[in-house]
Amino acid sequence: MVEYDGFAPHGGRRLESGEVVFDADKVLDDKDRWSRIQAAGWKLVVFCGRDTTSFPRFDTKARQLASCLGKDAWDDGPETTRARDRLRKWLFDPRRQQL
């Protein structure tokens, strides 16, 4: 299972003042849910914002996901490297066309 753990569901900014608001109970609720998911036998990989803005961090998460799926997805051959680079460029392009 893959989850994106974003800031907005756990808080945000007040429109009037710009003050950052953080709800620790929502974070703790997520952690409890993650524990229940894993206790039920599911594997969980959680992405956050910084994982989607850094190639090395994204690659680490992709390796974790491949491992959970029982795949050895990290062939460093030239064809695989080019395909991975195209995928990353597409994923990190804010103007990309949706699939």
C-alpha cells in the first residue's frame, strides 16, 4: 500500500494571518492507522512532499515499494536508466499531461 502524507490534512495556514496551524492529533491518528494496516499484514510505503521533490529520496521510496512487491526493480543497465530518468522527469514536471 502506498500513501502520500501531506501537510494540508494535518494543518495548513490561516488565511487571515498566514500562521502555520498543526494538528498533532491528526498526525497521531495517521500513525495509529499505519500500525493497524501493518498489523493486518499489509506492507506500507509512505511518501511525503520532500520525497517528490528530490530524485534520491524518490528513488529510495521506489526501491522500498519494489521490495514490498517482491521485485528487483533496480537494474542499472542503460535502457533501464533512461526509462527511469524519463519517468522521473515526467513525475517531477508540474506541467505534465496526466495519464
